[in-house]
Amino acid sequence: MERTLSARTRPGPLGRSVALLALTGLLANGPGCGAAPDEGTTGPGPAGIGVAGQSSGGADEARRGVAHLPGGRTCRLEIADTPRSRQEGYMHRARVGEDEGMIFIFPEPGFHPFWMKNTLVPLDIIWMDEAFRVVHLETNVPPCKADPCPSYGPLRKARYVLELQGGSAAAQGVTTGATLSISLPQGVS
């Protein structure tokens, strides 16, 4: 079972070992965003994403998706589809705009729990199945200011997780059972 980290996952025994290794790597490579890392976390983070979440353009722009929410809002989505990018997510970001989001893509459906360690702003976390049908959502999840941080997760398996600015799901009519319209670039699934 793979684990997430944006609004981050809590590690099990193996995850704790991986977390220690990841922390060592983060310390060696400068400030990182972290929570409990995925098993096998290696490699660089997503290209073109700055600490403040600003894209440097170029190849990164081709790696963006789009979500059309039920209330009419369109959000540009950063794609988190590697262990490292799923681990970092929206950690250490001072803001998430109302037309921004991040989609976490997992290789297999699972119970991908998230936590809010090192996340600075409230988020809506939306778990979806392979058809982008909402199977669970947590709204206005607050940043975790002290350990231990609580975990949030679905009761049903999900393949995708969408993070939006806190309050967006309710404002845009996103509910459990709704199917969201999400477009991903070619080659990303």
C-alpha cells in the first residue's frame, strides 16, 4: 500500500525508517517539505515549482491539469504523481489561490491517508475513484501546529486526491458522490 504526504501520511514501521532516510536526504539537500514519505522516495521534486508555489513556466506548464468544479470555477492543477511530489504537496506554501489546486495521482487505488504537517494554510482534501467520483472529502482541514498531527483519510479506496483552498469544496458544491470534470495532460493518468 502506497502512502501520501502532502496533507501528509503518517508512517508505519517501514515508513518511519523511510522517513528517517528522507529526513537525512532533506537535511543534506536543503529545506524540504515533508511528512511521512512514500516507501521508496527518491529523486528530484517536480521541475519548475518554486517554494512559494509559483511555476517557472516551460515544461512544467505542460504538466498541469484542469478541474471544472460543479459551481463553475475552473482550477489549474499541479500534478503530484511521483513519490517526492506527493510527499511535498502544498507543504510550506504561504497561500493557495482560489483557482489553484493539486491533484495527487497514485498508481493503484488505496486508502491514501493525508496529514497537514508543515502545511501553512487550511485545505479541502477530496478523495476520488478512477472515474473522478468523490468518495470522501475533508473540508477546511487546519494546518498541524504540533506533533502528533492527525491523519485524514477515506473509508473507500481512492486513486486520486485533490487539494483545494480551504472552503472551496462547499462554495463550489463538491459533495460525496459527485463526479468532477478533470483533464490531465497526455501521458498522465
